[in-house]
Amino acid sequence: MPTSDPMIDGASAPVEAAAYLPPPPTRLRRPALFLDMDGVLAPLAETPDAVVPHPERTAALKAVAVRLGGRVAIISGRTIAEIDRIAEASTASASGVHGLERRRADGSLHRAEAAPAVREAVAAFEAFARDRPGIIVEDKTVSAGLHYRGAQTFAAEALALAGRLADETGLALQAGNLVVELKTPGSSKGTALQAFMREPPFVGAVPVMLGDDLTDEDGFRAAQALGGFGVLVGPTRETAARYRLPDVGAVLTWLNAVEESE
């Protein structure tokens, strides 16, 4: 792709329902990469703990971090502990639970104080899961997740329960790919990206956010507002992303090729 592409120069792009989005360029002016985990760096799996480390992923992350002077962060709905388990602690910067946890490049950690209602949500989700095989409850302390990938016949019930609890408790409802989450309000993947961009080594860089589902749209919009762009991973849909990669394999290939232009 020619280096005259407007997004490489920092111009913004409108939200579009894209029939086709081109792959992102591999040569970029001082890029900072922000990467979702599931569906982007790792294939989706039936259960959260079924996603395991992979040497190709770890090597690609370590190498691109060196080439870009450390300007790489994983921004995920998973906890930072889970990010480190899967990525084998290959990135110094990471944000978990949709921005509620954030580890800066210097290793310092910020974690939001959990809303008391999260405990209520966990209890309600666990009661819901007891007589519905395949439903998985994830307690992240600052949020509660209800996974129904392995029990999709209960999807409508799961979403209705989460919606009702959000209304009753004031927790923020975050829908994902066959998962719904009730979380402490006040953060998103977009706010996490913005916070990183105010700190070394990201200050003054061009943010590039890679994500696959609706939880990543805040990150796409934040990147665009700061002169960068989003990259949708997976099938085309209405999105704020400017570019697209088809799958995890294509993401790893791109990570191995991306470099800073002169």
C-alpha cells in the first residue's frame, strides 16, 4: 500500500459499513500497537482457559516490541494475569478487564476499585449457571462474566438476566462474542488506549488498534481520534476500523512484517 495513504499521515476515516476493507500497511510512521487477545492474537475457544501460550505468538510479540521501541500493549477483556499467561509476559504494557486494570511500561499497576454490586452479579450468574450445563461464570473481581459459547440455547436468557442486573445495580453491561459482562463503570478499551498514549513510550506515536468484536470499537474510535486507525480482525461488519485482517494467522503475519518507516 502506498505511503500516501491518509491514515498513515494521521487523517481520520468515517465509520462505515464496509463491504471491503483493505489490509493495513506494514510500514508506518512511529506506530504504537494496541492488540486485543481473543480473536486477534489467539483463536476463540470454547472456554477461557482453553486458550494457551503459543511460541509463534510469543516470538512475534517480543520481536515487534523490540522493533517499535516497546510501543506495544495488549488491551483485553481478560485480566492482566490471564494476558500474561497466554502471551507469556511478552509485553510490558497491558490492560485487562476492558480498562479496569492497566500495567504501564514501567511495571506500575493501576486497578480500579470494584463496585460492590459486582459480588451481587457474580452470585446471580452462578445461580443462573447451576442448572444450565455449558454456562461458565468468570469472576474478575472488578467484573462478572457470563460465557454461553458452550450453551448457546441459553443466549437470550443470559442476555436478559445481564440486562436486568445492569438496570438494577448500575453496573456497566459489556456484550462480547458469546459472552456478556457486568463491570465496574468508568472504563473501556478506548480509555485504556488514551491513557497509554499519554505515557512513555507511546507519547507522540500513531495508535493502531487491532480488535475483533464490539468491545473493540471504543478502541478503534480512540485510535482514530488520536490520528491513528483501527484494524478489524474477522468478517466485515459496520465498524469504525479503517483496515481489516481475516484471522489470527493474518495478524501474526502482519506483526512479523510491520516496521517503522523513515
